[in-house]
Amino acid sequence: MNISLSITETIQDWLITMMPEGVASILAMTLVALIYLAIFAVAGLYLVLLERKVAAWFQLRIGPNRVGYWGLFQTMADALKLVSKELTGTVKADKFLYNLAPYFVIISSLMALAVFPFTQEFQAFDINIGIFFLIAISSIGVIGILLGGWSSNNKFALIGAMRSGVQTISYELSVGLSLLTMIVITGTLQLSEIVEVQKHGWLILQGHVPAIIAFMVYMIAGTAETNRAPFDMVEAESELGAGFHTEYSGMKFAYFFLAEFINMFIIAAIATTVFFGAWLSPFGITESLPWLGIFWFLGKTLLLVFLMMWFRWTFPRLRVDQLLTLEWKYLLPINLVNIVIMAIIVWLNLTIKF
Amino acid sequence: METTAVKSNFKSEEYFINMGPQHPATHGVLRLLLTIDGEIIKKVEPDLGYIHRSIEKMCERDSYQQIVHLTDRMDYLSSHINNEAVCLTVENALQLEIPDRVQVIRTILSELTRIASHCLWWGVMGMDVGALTTYFYGFRDREMINDIFEETCGARLTMNYNIPGGLMFDIHPNFVKRTKEFITHFKTKLPEYDTLLTGNIIFQKRTKGVGILSKEDAISFGASGPVGRASGYSCDVRKHHPYSAYDRVTFNEALKTEGDTFARYQVRIQEMWESMAIIEQLIDNIPEGEHKVATNAVIKLPKGEFYQKVETARGELGVYIISTGTKNPYRVKFRSPGFSNLSLLNHIAVGGKIGDLVASMATLDLVIPDIDR
């Protein structure tokens, strides 16, 4: 299947007409990286604003409404404030690791964004092991959290980091396995091809019952992997203060904060790509206008993001042992059985295709 | 609690951690010295005194009218009931005949205070187990009570409405109407509390079987209020030693026997319903009459010892005054509910996780200025 040319190649082709090939490809990569960085830094800020607005709607409040119309510049102002703040640290902290930790977290988040097919044309890096890449990259983030918690010489931060390690490693299994369940149908790890398969119906319809189970498991495990309530063991502000980022201030704190929101976007975006047909419109209503795909993609993703925010503002937090019980005693066995059921369904050709 | 202890050959080391004085779950400047093994709590030592203002000593300096104002600053969430406790002690010592009107109004206001306090507790309880939205629901309803108080006493937190001999001034003309409005409002909103938090499976898993306190322990630790009643210890002062107008209303003492965090939670929710029932019985027939009886400008208690206990939102508050016949007390001792309830924290938290400690501490409903005084 020869589907889309990714935007990196498009830009590269254009640059090659002007300069040697090696320089062109490096320049193209840098350009795309900068574009993505700019777009998603701003997108992350607006996700923070969305979260605050959603929280306000749940909590009988108005939310930010002073800076700019409808508070639209509130998070921008917050980011500016954070940039201008002093970077504090503890005296006996392991300075090198302490300073390194936020970058692990934010870089792993931003790297994962590269592979998403926002539209047929708009995809930076169409790697043939896309899903594998996503799972691998998103597990790097936990190293940053562990380093941050360990190196800041604070026991609360240490407890938070250890909880995070346990939690992320456990729930990665469920995230991976529920995605694998869907890979059984598509037979490919490449994201653009996964979308191509879904032209005959979104995977959540194609795979019907096991797909819906896989989706539910994925959303639970995904919420847990982003360390958000009801699985926010890592921060658990009523137990650990601010958890692993207690000792961080200014822009380093902002990196952790922004990474959390970008991670949430990534989890929702993976779900959109794998379960809900990425940029494909329902019933192909906008098939003639492929560029509208970006709206479908973002629309579906934001709907799932809203779902995760809904979790956060409704549910109490689990205890750390209950969290592990949920994963190892419930989600993982369900997942393993589910994957077998899915394999049988695909083998007997019982999937629904339009 | 599911005690699934895994035997391990790994050597683990206990370590020590400071929870507070600045910590979100300690609700003020309480410092807990925790000894922890991994996540499991081995020992909890409360360290008090960060907000000690020597209120008892200040009472020895002040006249009896002034003492009332100091008690606002103890358990600020049931300040009206604290005021009442001192006033009742002084009135009993002087053997004043308090008008019915005063007694009924005091009872209504006390129950409103109790609901307001429990609303705040419910919001904070939710926050402590990680459900942030409850806080705003609780405050929405508490706000209405605060408005009623603001109209009648002119204050929203430190009421100072009771004086020895009655009330500082008569109730506001809107008082009855607004209280009734609140009752109708709250009757529709209290079930929301259940749908948002009580029925939640995560919440029940977090609270059921956590921080169990047996009846014997409750009595020996001097637990009172909802903490004692959740363990099956019938200790409602309003029932056993009625004061003000509690002997002329019918209400049930909220009792549970499980003694765990969830039982303490349910007792408080139940108490809000009972408080509403008490207010409904009294609000329609507030007797006419004076709002206070005249006392001397300088109150001198007869020589002797006087004790009065009342049921605050947190439990039994005792006021013990020793008088030598002068205008100041010789010694004042407050038996505050928070102090004895805090003393059992180590007992119920050991063996649990940090999350359990926070959940059980939330249902003790600690107000630190009440403990430190």
C-alpha cells in the first residue's frame, strides 16, 4: 500500500532542489521538529485551559475569565510567569539528574507526537512500527519521573517517584496488550496503514465486542499511565504534597506539568487512531475534502480528552495497593482472554466490515 | 483491610517522615511524625503546639462576657456551639432562668452550625480521598447557612451571638424564611452527596474496613461525637444530657457499629438529616418573648466549680470553670473533642498505608485550633 507521503519528505523534496541532500534532510528534520514543538507547546497550554474550564463546569464555578476573552490568554500568562520565576532546588540534591529529569519527561512526550496521522498528508514520521514506537517512547517518561523524585532529596518526592515507577510499569502492559488486540485485526503496526484498514469501518466497530472491551481497558490503563486522577498516586496532593515534582519550580515544573497534558493528548490520540479511525469522517461524509481530516482527528481526540477530565473531576483516588490489584488481577487477565477472543474472531472472519 | 502480607527476604528499612506542619491533609498546622516501612505506617506521633494561643490562660484574665469571644477561635467551625457552652456554664452557675425563645433559637442555630460544619467536612473528606469536586458542592450549601448567620449575627465564622443570659440581639426578620428555604434546598442537595461520593466504588474501597476503632477503644480513648458513635458508643450529649431545647425535639442518634472510616462517614451524613429534622420541628414555633435576661454588667460567679458539656459538630465539648467569687474565673479548662479524637489516630492508622492514614484522619474531622487552643 502506498499511501501518504509524510510531511518530512515533502519538505525535504522541496529543499533538495536548493541544496545538497544531506544538508536538506537535516534542515527538513529540524524545521519539522520546530514546527511541532511550537504547535504542541501552545496546544498543551490550551489543554491546561480546557482542563481548568472543564473543572469549573463540574464544580459550579466559572473558571479563568479575566486574561483575554473567556480567559483565552490565562495559561499563556501563567507560562510567562513560570518562565520568569527563579529555579530553586534543594541543597543536597543530585544536581545533574535533578536538572536532567524534566527534559526526559517533556522530550518523550513530544517525540511520541511525531507519528500521528493528523490527516492523510499531515504526518511527520510514518514509521512502519508506529504503535511499537509509541509504546516504547511513552515509557521513557517514567525515567524522568523516577530521576526527578529520586534526585530532589525529598522523601515525599521519593515516595511519589517509586509509586510512579510501579504504576507506569504495570499499566504499560495493559496499554500494550489492548493495542495489540487491535493489531490482530489490522495486521500492521504502521499508523497510516491502520487508518487505511479502517476505511471499511472504524476498528471499534470492526472488532465489535472484544474491541469495545479493549477500548475500555485501554482508557483505564491510559489514564493510569498519564498519572491522572483517579490514578494520580504520583502526586496525590492530599498524601504527598506535590509528589515527585515537589522540589521543582519555574520552567522545570512547567515541563512536568505540560508533559502531563501532552501525554493525555497522546493517549487520546492513540485511541482515536486505533479505535476511531483517526482522520476518517463518520460514514465518509467529508471524503471529498481530505484536509477536513484534521478537524475529525482533533474532535475525536478532544472528546476522549474530555472523558479523561471527567474521570478526574468525579472519581476519588485509589490506594496504591488497590491500583496494583486492579491491574494485575483484573485488567491483565481480561486483556489476555480478550486477545485470544479477538484472534478467534479474526480467524473465523467474524469481523464487521462495510 | 486486606492484609495480604507478602513474605520477602529483602531487608526493608523503616524511615521517618514529617507530615506537616504544612501539609494539605492535616488541615492546619498539625505535625505528624510518621515512621514508615515502604508505604506501611508503623507509628504516628502527633506533634502539637504550632497554633497554641493559651486561650485557657487568657480566660483567667478576662470577664465572663469576654471568655465567650475567645471560644470562637477554638473550633471555628462550630463557634456558635462553643459560645453556647460557655454561656450555659455561666447561666447554670448564676441559676438564671433562660427564656424559651432564647433556648429554641440557640438550638436552631446550633444545628445550622452542625450542618455547615459537616458540609465543609464532607467537601474536605472528598478532597482527601482525591475527589476534588466535593469541596465545591459542600461549600455551595455551607454558603447559604453562612448567609443566614451573616444576617442574624453579623458574622459568618466567629458568631459571638450568645452572651451569658441570652442572645446579643433578636433574630433577623428574614431568619425563619431563609432557614426554611435552606432546608428545602438542602433536602434536594444532600442526596447529591450520596450519588457523587458515597455510592462510588472507589470511595467505598478506600474507606470500608479502614481505620477500625472498636467500641472499647473508643471509650478508653475518650472518643466522642461521630467518631465514638460510629463505633457503637452512644455518646450524644444532646440525647443523654439535654440542654437548651433538645429535650423538646425528637431525633435519632446516628449510630453505627462497624467503627471504620466508612461508618464515621455515614454517621456524619446521617447527622445532617437529623439536624434538618430538629430544625424543622422548631422553626415554625419559635416562642415569643425576650431575647435575653438582664444580668449584671459585671458578672461574678459564686464560689465553686461548674461544668457543662455540649455536643459540637466534632463531639463533646466540656467547659469547666473554677470560680473564687471574683469577676474572673480562677481556672478554665476546655475538654475539646478534637484532642481526644486525635489521640486515637496512632491506634487506627498503624498497619495501613499512607492513603489510609489520610482517609481515617479526614473522618476524625480535626480542627487544629480546637486541639491546640
